[in-house]
Amino acid sequence: MENENKTMQEMLDAYESGFKTPRRGDVIEDGKVFAVSNDAVYVNIGYKVDGILPREEVNIEEGEKLEDKFEEGQVMDVYVLKTDNGDGNVLLSVKKLAMDKDFKELEPAFENEEIVQVTIKQVVKGGLIAYYKNVRGFIPASHISLRYENDLNKYVGEKVDAKVIEYDKRKRRTVFSRKEIIKEELKERKNDFFDKIEVGQVIDGVVKRLANFGAFVDIGGFDGLVHVTEITHGRIKHPSEKIKVNEEVKVKVLSVDPENEKVSLSIKQTEEDPWTEVEEKFQPNTIHSGRVVNTTDFGAFIELAPGVEGLVHISQISKHRVKNPEDVLKSGNYYDFEILEIDVKEQKIKLSCKNIGEDLADDEPTSVDDLMKEEVVVEETAQEEPVEEEVKAEEAVEAEEAATVVEAEASAEASE
């Protein structure tokens, strides 16, 4: 009797349901497909009207046919989008149903700060549109990378790991961040990097950036600094004189500071020291051409070869007194110098140019004061010249008068 009552109740429920109209947002279980076309799937949802599932409300790949995904008699759950699509039928969606399911999956990921994979689909104002399965989310431009990105289009189509940094149930909104993942990965790489790197290692690197004070070189996911003085044995004013961006170089590790995340490198110390060949190329009492690279109050430094410099003391520049070496030896110019002494151990070379050819200081006065003194001397000399001629004339007259006196005395003696 109980079974008969249950059967009657089920029949009554089914009969009454035929007069009910589903509401927007309802999830209807066990809908049955009774027809499939190119544009829609027709579903019996157990009401007095049928449901229509359009192609755009189905998760389907481009080029895939609805006939390949659905068949008559197939049972599935559907979501009610509209109770009337304009033709009296109920508008259905399976995409929305999947979206709700996937949206719920993000809640524990948000709470537990778990990593999810998203696909970037579109560039919009302020960032990117990304999908977690069927859930549409947003990645702010400031959260796609650690640095500001000028071109976000390069990310479109990429699948990236991200964290859910905002999850709003009521607004059904999600915001993702890739920056947080990069920060954690970078921290792990840095820890691993500083555990392995050692002072004295010679490793391969790639020049990433040039600055006035040196070059930043990538040595395996981390940038070290090569100071401008460690780029070459010779003197340079800017790194670009010797290296360029993206150039592959060998570097030696000079110092490591894990706490401040700094590594000092050298390129020149991976090359042969030019001082090892100094005794073969240069000997005392020989003359060589050199370039003036720096002048001081006490002399000038001369580059004889890249990385090999000597000093010409101010007393060895000229036979004459020199007040300022720069007045005689111009920076960047080449001159001939005589090697006086070589100390390879201390890497010092003493030079001289005062006994080579014409005295360099004779070519020009050493200062403005000297110019003025020379002008005064010329004027004084010009004034003295006529005085000397007058003296000579007076001396000639006196000599003539003396001769006359001598002749007169001689004539008187002859008469006697």
C-alpha cells in the first residue's frame, strides 16, 4: 500500500511540474537531449516547454561540431539563463554551470594561497583578462611582472601560474597575480645561487646593461656588477668602449654579499696580465710612444700599452721649469718617452721626455705670466739697442782725438 502511495505521489508531482515554469538561475538535473542541430541542442527539461542550449553556451573548441559532442538521449544538467527566449522556450547553458563549479574551486585556492594555472586571453585597460577553466578573471598590469611592462600583448595566449589575490562571491569577481609567484621563484633562485657561487670562480655571463660606473652581467639568473676599472687592463671612460649589451663574456667573482644580494665581478682578471710581458717589450734607455691618460701636479701618467702605464715626473718633462704638466703634455695626445726605470713587481715605470728631440716646453710658454714676461723683455731689448750705438760713436771720436794728439807730439820732436 505504501509503495502504491509513493507511486501516486510521484505521478502527481510529475503532473504538477508540467505546469510549472523554471526560474532564472535554476539548475535542472537530468535534462534529456532529444535533438541536435548545427546551432543548438534541444533538451527536454521535464516542464511544459522545452529548453534550448545554443552553441555559444557550450564549451566547445573552434571547428568542433555540436553533433560530435551531443547525441539524442544524452542526459545532462543545465542552467536556466532565461525562462523565455522570445519563442516561448527556456534558454539554457552548460557553460554557466561549469563556470559556477570552477568559481567554487577558486575559493579554497584563495583562502590557502594556492597556485592555479590561468590562460591569458585579452589585453584591456589596466591589465589582462585571464581564465581559470571557465572563470573569467583580471590580472592588473602591475601584477604581471616585477617590472613595468610596456607591451602586454606578448602575454596573450600564454598559460601562466598565478595566485588568487581577490575573490568576491557576491560580485563573482576574481583577481589574479603572477608577480607573487615570480617573487617566490626569484627568492628560491637567489638562495640557490648564493649557496653555490664562490669567490674566485670564473664563469660565463651575458652583458645586460651598461652604466657610467660599470656593466651588469647576468651570471645565471642573477646580475653581478663589473666596475668600469675591472672591464679592461687599459683605461676607459665608459664601458661601451670595450663591451656591448648581449655580449657573452667570461667573468671572475671578486666578492659575494648574500645579505645585500651583491656580487662584484671582473672581466680583466680573466685575461692575461699585460705586465707579464713588460720586460720583453720594454727596457731602460729605450724610447717608446705613449698616450697621456692623466695629469697631476707632480707629473703625468702615460699609457705605453693597454694596462701598462708609466709616470713622467714633472722634473723629467722639460729642461726648463714646468709649473703645470698639462701645459706641456695634453691628455689624449701621443708623445715619445724614454724609459728610465722598470719595477715589474711594483708595476711601476719611470719615464722622461726632456732629453728627446726638441724640448716640448720650447713650443709654447708654460703660463700667461711667462707670456707677459717675454713681451717686457722684448720691449726692454728694443730700447737698449740705440744706446749701444751711441756709445760706439763716442768711443770712435775719442780714439780719433787721441790719434791727433799723438801725431802733433811726433812732429814737434822731429823739428828739434
